[in-house]
Amino acid sequence: MYKKTSAVLSLPVVARNNGLLLHASLVEYKGRAVAFTVSSGTGKSTQADLWHEHLGAEIMNGDRAFARRFDGEWRAYGSPWAGSSPYVRNVRAPLAAVVVLEQAPENRIRRLGAAEVMARLYNNVRYPFWDEGATAASLETLDALVREVPVYLLACRPDEEAVRITHDAIFCSGAYPSTARTSSA
């Protein structure tokens, strides 16, 4: 109960300081953070584990992560709240991308447009709805994140190929301008 209460009570402070609490697992790869977000039980922790296994990424948090705009840069932070995940690390890294997950029979990734991002990301942000000013600040911060941080849709299987195409889309400039697709063969 204490952990849930402290998470909820921190939301207005986070919101008023250009931050968001995301329902996301977070990995650090080569000094940059990648957040994986989706509703519970759909594969956030699985993707984080796959990045750790295949790329040596460090898992920063398995279920709840902070994103904050600070000095003109988006940073991701592990939080002290991990949900059902055992991963809780008090670390930060520049935020390279947010990846919205979707289970699929084949792996493909594409960058989302602003309208799609809001539709897919809005419900995976935690808001202090009891505090009107802090909620407005959260929405302004989410709007800035959508404009300034690449957000991808990864429709995938839980395998190494999903890791590879996501890595290439985020870290290999020009490798996949809008869509990366692989067959299920």
C-alpha cells in the first residue's frame, strides 16, 4: 500500500516539473534509454528482458518509469515502483525513444504520427486527476514529448528479430525511414 500511495502522491510534483510517470519498462542501451509501453500483460517486461539478453541492455525499471524534459533534453529515470517486475534502479539516461508494443504474428516497426501517438500513449501515462493544474501540466508535457521524442509502434513476436528491427529503427539512422518489416519465416 505504501508504494502505491507514494507513487500517487508524487504525481503532482512530477507533473509540475516537466515530468511524466509512464506505465513502461525502461532499458539503457549504450547510454540511451528506450521505454516500452503497453497495457499490462502484453510484453513490456518481455521486451526489456530480450534487450538485456540479446544486446546487453541494462533494465532500468520493469513497469513504471519517469520521463522528464530538463535543460532542453528528455531524460528517462528508473522509479522506485516496479509493479510485478523485480527491476528497480535509481538511474537516468537520455531518452532515445518510446516504443508502443502490440502483439503480432510478424515483426514490424514504424514511427507513429502525433495523432496516433496520443491515441496509443495517453492511457499509459499516470495523471494526477485530482489536481487540475498538475493534470494540465502533465498534458502539456505529454504534448511536448510527442513532438520531441520519436515514438514507434512495434507489432511483434517475443523474439530476437523484434529486438533487432527496433534497435535498427532507433539507433541506425536511415535504416528504416518509416517501416521495417520481416516475414515470419
